[in-house]
Amino acid sequence: MTDSIGMQTALAAGTWAFCGGGAMFEEEVRRRIHFAPEPDWVEVQPFARPEKLDASRAPHGFFTWLMDDQSRLDPRPQRYNRTIEEVVNLSALQWLANVTLPFDPWYDDLTIHHIRILRGDEVIEVDVARRYLVMRRESSFERLVLDGRWTLAVTLPDVRVGDIIDMALTLSGDPACFQSEFSVPLLLQNVVYWHRRHARLLVPPDRQLYMKPFPAGWREPHISVLADGYSDIRFEANHVEACDYEPDMPGWVMPMRGVFASSTDSWARVNEVMRAGFEGDEDYPDGLLQVIAQIKADHTETPDRIMAAVRWVQEHIRYFAFSFGEGGFVPRPLRQIFADRIGDCKDVSKLIAAMLTRMGVEAWPALVDTQRGFDLLHTQPRLGAFNHCIAMCVHAGKTYWFEGTSSVAQGGDLDHLAQTDLGYALILKPGADLARMMAKTPQLNYEVREQIHLPEKTGEGTLIEIDYIYRGARADAVRRALRYQSLTSYIEDRCALFSYIYGMNMCAIPQMVDDRRINEITITTVVTTDTPWHATDGRGGKVFFSPESAFDYVLSEPDSQRRFPFDLGDVRQGRVTTTLRTPLHLSWPDAVKSWDFGGLHLSFTARRTQAGYEAVRDYTVTRPWLWAQEKNALDQAHAELSACDRLSLHVPSNLPARWLPGFLLRIGLWGGLPVVGLIIWRIHAVLTP
């Protein structure tokens, strides 16, 4: 499965594409490209440029006069698109004057109706048929994806600032595996201003269309029935303002208005369509049967067999996606996956499920969306709702989820396996509906334990021992990183941090212990320095900073008043414990503090000990996002939280305690001598006749 079912990106350079023993040459691709006027069913929208253009609505260097989408949803659907955009300044000239149109010749026909340059009253027709090139631009190759899409490219001649580019085209076709079902997402607003928006759906009389607006809402369509029985559903609007946008939003947040239109009314129907490509393959190759038999011989317990099968796939099947034609939606046969030892997410999930099924474990592939998975339950059931495939199984009444495309074998037994909660999944099991993956509870997957031995005298060596403890998904991430670099290189940024804080220091070669059963990695780093003091406090005292910050994995710079949710990442827990052994009297914040921001809880606990001091800073992410009001509250507490993030310890100046007693003694001695002399003189005067 490629990045997005039904919404794959444009592809790669070459003159032909290989798929299942066949080839598609450039000549065949060109036969799928046509040049013709708009079909009769399209309502061509009139356009006359108004005299005045508001340049403030063109921050990206172009102005959109018209965005028009029309679809005729026959068994072989046709999708018409027309855009009219004006070049406002040079920043947009380069990409507006270089047109690239991706399409999939395995099932698409591309028809160019026109590309025109409007310059004042002049209309310049671009001879696309003579100027175009076709190419395979494998832009996804770096992500190990080949999907067979081609790109028609046209460089428009003599485009100038102030020109208007008017382009219209139609794409016809859908993969046969869609079984004539269709899905049409319609944006009724975008991140740029539209002067006019027109969208239209023509639905045959024997088809039903189901629509559901985006969370931001929609404009109610006008619906009529044409003479031929087709339903005409249209959306029209003028002066469509750009939608609001905020960084760090969860992937499921859709800030623009729009609607999902689909021919399916249930996830069970989507399951039925997508499951068909995964079923009917019982042709286990002999080599795979031998692998399964060996796993069963090596492990007597079912949980161990499950993890052995998953790890075998992760270790032996190299990720690569051959997604030509319907390969973006249908996995390859088991025999081919095993023989090539290559597969994409669909292939490895199918293989894991097949191996576990052969062992007597209930297992299935499952479709998920890595960005919008938490919102699937609230959207219209549709074919294009998923962008990834994983595997799952049921054992002892509990459901487990497996990421077959992991670049390293995951650690942990079945109870300590890291599982990512992607919201909702569609298990490809007969009759299955959309299912909530899990009610995930936060686990302590990142922990730092600092032991600091801080001497009293300046110049004596300070010893800092730090244990970095990674569990679950964090441990798997460390293993992936260490696959491409040494442990010393991995910890190098930490040593650079120590140099920044403490100046010259000795950072010892790190040591690592990897307990794969409980999926835990401990990396120990030892730092020695003669200059632990970072600065003075301006009053003659000294300042010491602890090495590690605690909250930087969940804190961000404050926003202005936020309107949309904020992405926090996966549910998890982290802790930093600092133990300080020193005879020095430090100014330490003895306190117990806690903060609750709904989806995020933080705490700070500090206490004095017989040997020195100890502080514990915790954070707990209870859901993957904060609502806007929760993020606003977090921003308001940012300064207070930052003060507890990395410990700043002050040693007050002890200069007064050293010189004041001696000074007072001298005052007493020198000030007392005249008094003693006066007393002696007075006694002498009295006694003398």
C-alpha cells in the first residue's frame, strides 16, 4: 500500500515499468493521453477577469480566480478539473509555468482540454500535443516505493508576471479491484484564497451517493435531477477565504470546509472490497512451511511462537513496494513474497497473518491510517480512508498489533511488545467493522537517572554518572539508530551537551545493556569535569546545572491563542531523577508541584537527603493530543515549568562567614586599646597625690 490509497504521489524517471512480468513502455503510456474539448456532461464555467486584484490575497505569488471540479460517477468514473490562476510576482512564476500532471496509465486515461495563457485581451493557446513530455519520476523511490505512475510535463512558453494560466483536464478510470465503488473528497476551502469555487457531482440513477461534511462544515449543495435521471449535486461559493492553520496539529485535524462523498455506506462494505485482494491464497511454498515448522519446534508456548513469526518476517523480508497498477491495493502471492524476500506493508502483513494462521492463531491483516486514524469513526466510510497495512492476532482474549515493515526486529516478548495506537483499524476479516485498536495506558518508556558527586573545593573532580533507560518503542528506536552508527556516535550529542554546560570534560566510552525479553536498553555514560560551575549568580555565588532536561519532550515554545488541537505524539511516560551528593549547602527548591493539562500531566518533587539532594521530574501523556484550551493553559505555565525542567542549583557566597569574625576581633582589639589606656590613666591620676 502506498502513502495514500487513491491519492498516490507522482513518480519516477525511466521509459518503462515492470509489473508481474509485463512492461509498460512510453509508447503505451502516450496512448493513454488524449487531446479533446470538454465532454458534453461538463458545464464549462464562464470567466472574465475583473479589473481589480487584491494582492494581499496572494501571499504565495499567485491568485486563484477559479477552482472547478466536476465528476461523473459512472462505473468508469470521469473527474474533470479546471484551474485559473494569475501570476502575481516572480516567486510563483517558476512552478506555474512548469506544468506537471501525474497519472497512472495502468487504469487512468488523461485528456487535456486546453492550457491557455490570458494576457490582457489576448488568448494564447499552448500547443500541448507538440510540447509535452512523459516521464516516470520516481519521487517515492527514496522511500523504497515504485508505483508505476507517470507524469505529463509541459513547460509553458513566455509566461510573464500578470499572465493568467487557464488549464482544464479530465482523468478517467479506477482500479478494477475497487469493484466500481468510488470515493470523492471535495475541498470547499483551502490554505489559499479562491475567488470562486465550483464543484459538481453527477450520480447515475442506479447509484447511491453518501456524503458527510468535514468537521469544519460545508456549504449545503444544490441538488437536482436531470432529464437522463442523473442527480446533479453542486457546490458553489465566491470569495472563499483561506482556512486557518496552526503548526503541530494532529494529522486528523482538517481545518478547511469540505465533504467526503462515497458510494459506500458502511465500513463493512469497504472491508468486503479491500479484503478481496487478500483472500484465496493458500499456496504456502515449501520453504515457508519449513520456517513455520522450525518455529514450532523451537518454541512450545504460543506467545513465543507468535513473536518468533513476527520477528522472522521483520528480519528476513526486506521492505520494498512494487505498487504498479493495482499493486498499490492488492498484495502479491505468498510464494512470490517468500521467494523474493521483498515486500511492502500489505505483503508483510499478509505473510505474518498467514504464518500465524498456519500455527492455529487467529490472525488477519488490518488497514489503518497513520495520520487520520483517530477520526475515522466520524468520517464517511470510503475506499480512500487508509494509507497503511499492519497485522494483528488474538491470543488469550487479547488483541495484538504488529508492524511488519519495522527495519529491525522488535524487542520484547508478547507482553512487552511495543504497539502503536493509530486510533481505528479495519480488520480484513469477513463481516468486520471499524474497530478501536486499543485503550493504551502510558508506560515509562524513557527514564534518566543522574548521579552527581559534587565536591566542596574548586578544582576537585566532579563525577557525573547517567543511565539512559529506553523501553518499548523507544528501545526499538535505539536499535534502529544503532543499526547505522556506533554507540559512541549515538551518544555523541550528549557529550557535546556536556561540553556546552561544563566546558572541558572527560566523557567516557558509553556502555550498553540490551534486555530484549523485556524490551529495555540501558546506556550508561560517565562524565568527569573540574569545572562544574556554569556561571556566577551576580552575588558572588556559583551556579550548577544538572545535565538533562526533563520536560523538553513535551514542551514547546508558547503559541498565541490556539484554536486547534496540538499533537503530543504517542501515549507515554518519561522521568528524570537527579541525585546529588555534596557537602556544599545549596539553594535547592524544596517543593512538590504538579500540573494537569488534560492529556498531559507533569510533576516535580525535590527533597533533601543525608548525602545531598534528590529531584524527580515526571511527564505523562495520556492521549496523543491536547485540546486547544489545554495547550493554551500549558503555554501560560511555560515559564514555571521551564524553571523545573533542568535543575539550577546555587551555592551562596560564603565570604562573609570567613572575614567577618576576624574583622570584629580586630575592631575589638584596636577599638579597646584606647579605652584600656584611659582607664589606666584615670586610676593613676586618682592614686597620685
